Amino acid sequence: MAKEKDFSCVGGLEKHIQILKETVLFPLMYGDVYAKFNLRPPRGLLFYGPPGTGKTLVAGALATECSSSERKVSFISRKGSDCLSKWVGESEKKLQQIFHSAYQSRPCIIFFDEVDGLAPIRSSHQDYVHASVVSTLLALMDGLDSNSEVIVIGSTNRLDAIDPALRRPGRFDKELYFPLPSYNARKEILAVHIESWKQKPSQKFLAYLAAKTVGFCGSDLQAICAEAVMCCVRRTYPQIYTSKSKYQINERSLKIEKQDFLKAQQNIVPASQRAAITPIKRLSRRIQPLLENTLTKIMFRLENLCPPDMLSSDVITGRAMSRSSNCPRLLLTGLDDSHTRYLGPAILHALEHLPCHVLDITTLFEVTGRAAEEAIIQRVKEARRSLPSLLYVPEILAWWNLVDEPARVVFTSLMSGLDSSVSMLVLTTATCTPSTLPNEIKSIYEYQGEVFEVKTPGPSERQGFFEQLYNQVNSGVCGASHKSSSSIIEILKPKRIKSRKTPCTIQSVHSTAEGKPDVIEIAPPKKLRPEAKSRKKINTVQSFHSTLPVKTGAIKREFNAGTEGSPSKRQKLIGSVDTDPRNKNEPKRLTDGQISELLRKTVGITRGWTTHQLETLFSALEGHSEKQDKDMFLAFNECLSIFQETEKLKARLKES
């Protein structure tokens, strides 16, 4: 028999459990204290949020806690569809019997799962039966006085489908939102699911897995753990799929390793991404040298604009209250579209604890026949239901001129109506200069601090961006940054590479091949010292990434070759340049002087280039580095000259 789950089996919902105890469990167990101070306990509580976030799980854990207390509390659980019947009057009779049973066995908790099926919105399009059931439920909840010791809890993932008459004090007094788990919550959920395992993954790997599962709900994480076990069974006992008889499986031989979790993650599609894809993504290792300083400045700006308790779900890290009379908002502008392609998703990743609602051209026209102003109103309403929240409007100019005048007026009116009491961050991007913004959009952002212009990468950013390429070429691992995950290699690599006897040359290759770690820890210039706290905030929600080793197979062969001399000689062989005449086909490595000259030339010709142009040049140089029949220094110079002439030709065409 399955073990009954209590609150100890629920991970990442400590605040919800605390609220649930204060509003539901304590009034039933300590009713005399509430009566002495004339405190009115709530009559109803409504759980809402995305599917798989633990609403039904918390209700079941509450039932277990109620039965284990000194004063027994009855618990009645019903699905919304269980109370419906095709016979006229039968549904109302079932509801009356449930409330009568609860009153007879009080103190009692009634839990209606999927209450939107039981009490939908009453309208002229529905038949008389549903309207009668909703009216009966309203009357029964009104009949519960404050001393009846009966509490009604409802659960739904469609808050807008519930009849508004239920959502008032006296019926469902409090609404509790269950969001997608944050980084720390995902770590706790994973720890709960592997608690009974004899051989558990390390805490370091759990932290890595939690950082890689942004957008996964609790059910998705449970499915990953179950799929990891099945991956281990497939790897250890592949013969059970071909055996016709039952195969004896030794449970002790089933060792669930990290590769099983990584393979299981690839097989699981998050429930939140099946309906809509939210553009949440951290800065990649390749693009970090270009945009990490800009991202740090944006996070520092958000600290001044947002309330103290919005940017972090655990501690108060804000510096000041919003200077505007409206809700916190920020507009990212600039001719470089990196704010929409990279910076916007990176900010969403840093603020993943906030429920994200996207308003773009896709959401405006995804439903045929629906007006654009209706879609705008619906999206803003959804964002206001889950406060504190984040409303992301990427590339607002892409749909601004497509919609008609009423839609633009509705959007500006809704944004102007959000005052400072609304804890909703409005993040908008626009590919233009601040001076060319439409006047309607300018009126939304009153203060200069609410408009942030993203400049093209400077010389130091461009130098760091291309330096990683040239160093990778010199290390013989060019192109590995996008073909394999460095963090996965670090977790799965042999322990022999981690030994203290590893030569210093390999450690230097690690640092140059990886570039910079996949967290924002590079110190900005001295003039940006006040932004250190914002960088620290990003580090708390970004995962750590290990450095990228040299080709693991080649290193392993070098260390395992027992006939090639002593270990010290083999180590020197790895760190030195191969001068064996048998390897004449391999390209020549770049010297330090050649790297410096290439960097100087690259930084010079890319002055004023956008991020997209720099990425194009990076890919072209990377393609030239894979040609084994050319000298690398000459190949890079040839590619840079071609791009320089191309850009000059484009400039002449624009002038003409």
C-alpha cells in the first residue's frame, strides 16, 4: 500500500503550507483561541495555478495532517464532475448530502477538485442545469456560519472559468496561487522524490539539474525521476525487452547515475511548454562576453525601479522604491536587437520566481475572430491575478502598427491605470532609438530611468568575444562550445582528469576553451561598483557551469597508454604543441603574437557592429578554423578581409 503523504512529502511550497495551517488547520484545532479573541475563521479557500504545481497534493497532505492531529478533523474530497448527474435535481441533492455529512462530522474540510467543472460561469449560453447547481452551491456556502467548523476548499487551473459570485469574502475568502517552482523549489522537489533511494545523486548535480529545468512543474520533475529509473533499467538490463519470461532483476545492481537523469530530461516535455512557450533562457557561454555587463546594468536599474520584495523570492535585495507613480516598468530600446533575442529572455530567467505573461504578436492573433483589444485585456487580467508577476512585451513595434486605433488606446489605458500599488513588472523591448518611439509609447514611460538604451558592444566586449574563439583554435577544441555541454562533461568526466596531477597546461586550456563561466561573475569596470549587488542577484538564480575540458577521449587514451613513457612525459605531451613529423596534415597553432594581431584587427573592423553581425563573423571564422588544409593565421586574415570589404560595400550602397 502506498504511504500516505503529509506535508513533509511536499517540496518547494513552505509558504503555502504555512498559510494553509494558519487559515484552515489552526481554526479547526484551536477554535477556542479564535473565539476568545473574536477572530472569524475563513469559510473557503481557492487553490489556482498551472497544472501540476501541487494543488491536489497539498490538499491530500492536509487530509493526512488532519487525521494525525489530536483533535480529529474530517476530510471529504470530491471531483467537480462527481457531483453532476444527468437527472434533474440529482446534482443539487448530492451537494446537499455532502454539506450535511460535513456538518454532522464537524470539524470537517470539504475539498472540491476541479471546481470549475462544478461551478462554471452562468450565462445565457448554458442550460438551466448548470445554473441551478451553481446557485445551490452558493446557497450552501452562505449557510455556513462562522461557528459551523466546516471549511470549503476548491482547486482549479482555470480561474477565469469560475462563476464570479463564488470569489467573494464569505464564500472563497482567500485565493492561494500555486506558481511554477523556482530554482530553490525545484531542488527541494527533486530531493523529496529521491529521498527513499539508497544511492542518491550528489547535491551538486541536483543543483545543476534544477538550474536546467526552468519551466518544469512538480509533476514534470516527478516524471524526470521516474524516467531516470527506467533509463537505468534499460541500460542495465536490456534483455528484459526481448525476454518472454519474467527476468530476475537485482535491485542492488540498479545504480541510477547522472547520465540517466540527463537522458530522462531530454525525453520529458514540460507541461507549461505544451500549451505556450515562454522565452526564458540564460545567456549562452558564447554570447556572455558581449552582453553580461549590459545585463548587469539592467538588473541594477531594476533594483531602483522595483519594490524591495519583487526581485527575489527569498530575501529583500531591492535598493529603493519605484520613483514613478505607476507600477515598475522598463523599456529596452536600441538598434541592436540583442535586447529581444538575448537580454529579455535572460532577465526572465533571472526573475523566474515571478509568473511570466507574454504579450506579443502571436498572442494577439492566435485566436481567429478575436479582436486584438480583447486579447490585450485578457493578458493583462491574467497578469493581475497572479501578483507579483511579470508582463513581457517583446518587440512592441512589430504589432503596434498592425493593430487598429482602439487596440492601441486600450493598451495605453491599461498601462496608465497600473499604479504603484500593483506589483507587476512590465518589461518591453523595441528595436529603435528612444527618439523615434511613437508618442503613445513615450507617454507610458514617464521617467528617464524607465527607458534603457542598449548600445552596440564596446571594444572590450568584442575582444573578449573573439578571444575565446582564437584560444579555442589554439587548444584544438574549436567548435566544441556549441556541440556539447561543458557542464555535462564536467559532471560525467572521469575522476582521473580531476586529480591534482593534471598539468597546468590543461587547466589553462580549460579556462580558455570555456571562455567565462555560465554565470555572471566577471567584475565590471570600477565605475560600476554599485552594480555588484545586481550581479549577485543574477548569480543566485543562474546555475553554475563547469569548465570545458579538452577532448575527453583523447585525454583518456593518453593517460591509459601504458607503453608511451612515464606519466610526466605523457602530461607534457598533452600540454605541448605536437611536433611529430607524422602529423604534417594538422594545422599550425597560433602564437601569442598572432592572436594579439588578430584580436587587434578584429576589434578594429567591427567598430559599431551589432550583436547579430558579430555572431555572423564569429561563425564564419569558426568555419575557417575547421579547414585542416590551411594555415589558421592566414585563414583568419582572409576571412576578416572579406568581411571588411563586404561591410564597406554595404555602407556605400546605403549612402547612395
